[in-house]
Amino acid sequence: MADLPTSNSSHLHRLPNQRWQIYAPQPQQAEQFAREIGLSPLLAQVLINRGIDTLTEVQGFVEPESLVLPQPMDEFPDLAVSVRLLREAIANGNKIAICGDYDADGMTSTALLLRALRALGAKVDYAIPSRMREGYGINDRIVEEFHSEGVALILTVDNGIAALGPVKRARELGVKVIITDHHDLPPQLPPADAILNPKLIAESSPYRGLAGVGVAYVLAISLAQSLQQVGGLVNPLLELFTLGTIADLAPLTGVNRRWVKRGLRLLPHSQLAGIQALIQVAGVQHGSAETPLIPNFKSPTQNSLKPEDIGFRLGPRINAVGRLADPQIVIELLTTDDRELALQRAMECEQINQRRQELCIEIEQEAIAWCEESSLNLQQERVLVVVRPGWHHGVIGIVASRLVERYGVPVFIGTFEDEADEDEGNKSKIVRGSARGIPEFNVFDGLNFCADLLTKFGGHKAAGGFSMPAENLAKFRSQLAVFANQCLQPEHLKPLVSVDVQADLSEINLELYRQIDALEPCGIENKAPVFWTPNVCITEQKIVGKGNHLKLTASQTGKVSASLQGIAWRWGEYFPLPRLVDIAYRLRENSFNGKISVQLELLGVRLATGEADSRPFVSGKAEFDFSDRTYACSLSRSGDRTELRIRNSVGQVLAVSPGQTTGLLGNSRENAREVDLSKPFFYSLIQAAKNALGI
């Protein structure tokens, strides 16, 4: 239709570019399993999806305290040596120095060991490298500074496993080194006196998934036990462990699941002034005290925080400091017992986090504008490289994640910085950046593929960081595209929405939401259940908040009609959604005026499928206006079927048969071409025609 506007017209519905992966339903097994365990069949299906399908397995999953764990000393080969070195340093009054990191894992690890070692009588201090000037990990400057201060033992946390040079330097200076880290192992391990890293133990070990703070916790508790001074230490350290583990996106399996579940119970009534203050300024509310018993299992803990309280409220406030300011603010927050100082530091975290949010929105908008204005062919390149001047590299990793959500491709984002050349006495331009991947793309392998162009890089499968001379940017972009084309197919280039089970909105209620507590803590490798409901009617929708969020009401008619409120974070650009859609969502608790209800948190939306598309047409003719143009529509017989025909002002006709996903478009049936009716323009045009005809 020559006079039709293009599909990106502001008059048309624009939907997230997504691919849905729905687990195969097993209704009979789920029903039987549900009867055995006393949970909803919907959640029984979720457990089956997670590979848990026997009563014994679900008992250990729901009640991880019932499992027998091996002793850490039997799992970590160097744990006994580490404890001995620390005991000797404490007994001899030697100085111990902790080298931490500026992310939430590194800062909670540092605070945890500071608290533990001070309580056990150690002379201990710490240092964290500058994110802006030095980047990640222990370096020669820190080693030499520690040595000049008389430090006898260096203890790294959440870093050090790849610090071959700095550890060699420490040994040359006669300083002992214990490395506690959880990152992937390099080809050559540094010559430390002891190394604690879960990557060095069996993959089947329940300790394998520990984050840096988890390794620090194991070391601190093992040391306290050896000194017979455990009393009063466990709970405060467990709170820090929980905060760091969730904020670092560590898998909530094995000991992480067991200890995080304990820690989440402790946090609402924290013994730590800093955590109390952080909870206060973040406005985190405790769980409901009206949670009913789930048959066959203990009641979910009342007044227990959820992982998302940390992941989306507490963790970002800590991480923001490491990204934009001095990590000492967080270390003081988490180590002080002075309530006034704790509140002061928590308020600083709040202000810094607000600045971080503003920067993220600003950079994201600039990045999107650049992408839209550039002649990018992501289907061809299969990776997005966006580098602009003036961006704060401390927050570009967050923006990279949002661009992955938007474009469905791996994202490498960077900014230009000046680097001093000590030999020449001048400055040169470098690119410093962050990367985020998709499931089928290994970020670290991609960076390694371009290693000849980079001055520094690191990371893992899902994320990484890099720097390079600015003149290498064009080669980097093309070389990365070569790698992306080797591992990605066109069908991979949409954000993945993994869906557990289909549900009617009438099944979504507080009882189901509270039963999900039996699956908590949910997070990495134990995702919160994702439900989906087809043919939902969006009856109300509006934009809310600074983050451009979409608030809506979803309704479903059937044997039992139901209507629920929903929120879709940062989906303002998709407003308004089509009236009839399929939705994928998680459940969240909403509290308003003392009333608690269940709210949908939308993760996915697509044009409605199934019943709504296969309703028979009835006869009629009509004219209607759509997108500032006038169309004529009618229902005509085509063989034994009724066909909807929509004619534009130049005589082109769109012919649509009920239940079909393609239609014919042209001046006559002989020269007509097939078009995809699920495209937003055609879908909206057809809905407008149906409305005009009253069908």
C-alpha cells in the first residue's frame, strides 16, 4: 500500500524484540507431584523444569538445612595453610593488609574480613585500587605501599588469581600472600603462599558457586573456629555474605542457597548499624507476617527479605559508590557500630546512587540515539560496538545490559579517555569499555579473539572489561563482528524470555505468591517462576516514574474472569501496548494503604495468538481513519471462506483470511505479495478495520 506509513510510525504499536522459550508442559506429572508436595500444580511444573521431580529432591531444595555438607577444610586444599598463616600473624602481632575490589562483592568481602580479623585480635588495614586510575585487582603500587608500612601478610579478596606480577613482587619483598578469589583460573597461578578459589575444587562440590565474599566467609569462620572464638561472629558475617553473594549474581545453589536463606532471615533485624541504615534509606519493607503454612513443609520465614530487595535496592546503592565515588564510604558503612555515622554513610550511598541512575538514563538515551542514527545492520554484524566521548566508564556496564535487552545482541560499550605516556611525556587517546553478552555468545572468548588489538581485558562468559588505543577501534569492531558471526545465528539476535508455565490470571493470587516462598531464595540458577497468559486484554495503561515505566491493568475473560495490575520496567517506549496480547511475567507483592496484593512484573509481550485470531468474520462494509489516512473495509467470500479486505486510497487491497499469519497485498490477486500480519503496522490496521466492522 503505497501511501501507508512505515512500521516505525508513532501511531503504531512497537513491541519488544523478543524470542520466547517455553518449557514443555507436563500436566499429569505436575498434578501428581503437586499432590505429593502440597504445592500448586503451577509450581510443581516449575520444580520439574528445574530438574527436581522427587519428594526427596524437593525436600532438600525447600529445606537446604536438611542436607549434610562436607567440611570446608576437606574441600579447599589451602584452607588449613591460610588459617595457620593468619593465626601466626595474629599471635606475633604482625600487620595484615586486605586488598579488596570496588564492586559489591569486593567491598562486602573486605568489610567481612576487617570485622572478623579485628574481632579476633589482628592488626589489620585495607586498600582498594582506584577504579578510575588503576582498574581491577592488586598491583605493584599497592604491594610496595603495604611493604613500606610494615605489612607482613597480604590477603586479597575477590581478586588476585591472575595477579602474577604483583604477587611475585610481594614475595621478593618478603611479604606473605593469601589469595581469596572466585574468578576463572589463568594459565599460570601466582606464587602465593596459599590460594582459596572454588574454581580449584571439584565441580560437584556444594562450595563451587561461592562468590568472593563466600570464600572470605569460609576463611573467617574457619579461623574463628580454630581460635575457639566463634561466638557473636557468625550472624553479622552471614549478613555481609548474603549482601555480597546476591549483589554479585552468584548462583543460589549449594551452600549459597543454604547460607543466603539464613542471611535473608537475619537482615530485617540486622545487628549491623550500616545495614540497618541502608535498609532505612532504601525503603525496603519486610515480608508479610500473614504467610500461611504450606502443607508438608515448614512455614516460609516471616519478616525475611527477598533476594530482589538486595539485587534491586541494597546492592545498587553499594555498587554505585564503587562506580562513582570512594569505596571507603561503603567500608565504613559496613564496619562501623556508630549508628549516626552509619546513617550518614547510607545517605551518601543514596545520593551517589541517584547520580548513578541519572547518568545511566543520560548515557542510555545517547547510545540509543547514536544507534538509531547510524546505519547499523545488526543482523549482519551480530554485535553492537558503541563508543562515544564523555561517558563515565563506571556506569557504562549497566547501560550495556540495557542495550542487550533492547537490541538482543552482545554489546561492547566504551568511552574515550586520555592516557599519559610516561616515556614521551604526552597523552594518547584510549578506549575503555565494558561488555555484556547473550547466552550463545562468550564475552571473554570474544575479547580474547581481539587480544592483539587490546592493551588490557578480562571477564567471563557473560561480561567483561577492556581497553585499547583509540586508533584500533575500527579494527576491533570488524574483528568482533567476525567472531560474532562464527557463534551466532540470526535467530539468536533477540532477547530471550524463558517461560516456565502457562497460567490463567484467575490462578494468580496471594496464596500462589506466598507458596513461591518455598522456592526462595530465587536468583541465578534458581530463577523466580515465570508465568505466561495468552489473549490478555490491556484495559488500562500509563507511563509512571522517572525511569519511564509502564503501569497497566491486564484482564482475562473465561470460566473465571480476572483482572490484575502490572508493571513493566523501562517500557515507556512501547506505550501504548496493543489491546490484546500474550504476556510473560513474574509475580511481585504490592502494598498500598496497608493492603497487600499481587502484581504482575512483565518480562515479555507479544501479539495475541490462538483463539482471538481464529474468530469467524461476519458480513459488513465500513470506512475508517487510521494513522491520518482513510480506508475502506469489507467482508467478502473467497471460496468457502469469508475474507477481510482493506482498501487504501490508491486502490491497493490487503486480503486477510481468519486464523492466518500472512495476508495478500496488491492491486489484484495476480500481482499480490505475501505480507507478515504480525508486523505492528498490519496488526494495528486489521484491528482498526475489525473495530469499524464491529467484529
